[in-house]
Amino acid sequence: MSEARTGKRFPLQLPIKIHREDTAGDTSSGMTGNLSAAGVYIRADASLDVGSPVEFEITLPPEVTGGKEDVVIQCRGRVVRTDEPNASAESGDSRGVACVIDSYEFVRNT
């Protein structure tokens, strides 16, 4: 299998909310496993199919941004890989989902 990753990945565990575009209002939560400008690896209980579109929100805490409050990034992307749940102590029963990020925007709290 060839390596399809691009860009530097950062091993950040950040809260994430996943909104499936094919189901109205279905939201799951999880944690990022790593993050890059091109994609994200997510540990969540969401069942997502490879190729399906997905929207997600990643919350960056002040410790990551150097700011005074959380920064939320709203992303649109596609699922490119799924891993079956691994019942290890660190991941619980969550499954791994790799997503490519097609577009993103910063959400301002007003």
C-alpha cells in the first residue's frame, strides 16, 4: 500500500464534533488522533463509510493557539479510511476514521 499522506502531521488530541451530511442532525463526538493541513485522524463511535462526505468541528484550546479562548474550525471533507474498533485502554471502543479536509473556516464567537 502506498503512502498517501501529505504534509506534517501533529499528534494532537482535541475534541471534535462530527456531522454526517447523509443523515439530518446526526452528530457524534470524539477526539482527534493527529491533524495536518490536509486531513485528520479521528477516534469516535461514529460509523462512517469510505467516500462519504462529512462535516466536523475541531476545537483548539488556548494552549494550542496561544490565545485567550477556544478557537473552533468548521471543516468539510471526505472519509478516506476506517479502522475497526480497538478495545484497548487508550482508545476504548472507538473506531478510527481518516478524513481528508476539502475546506475549512474559523468560527468566530460573537
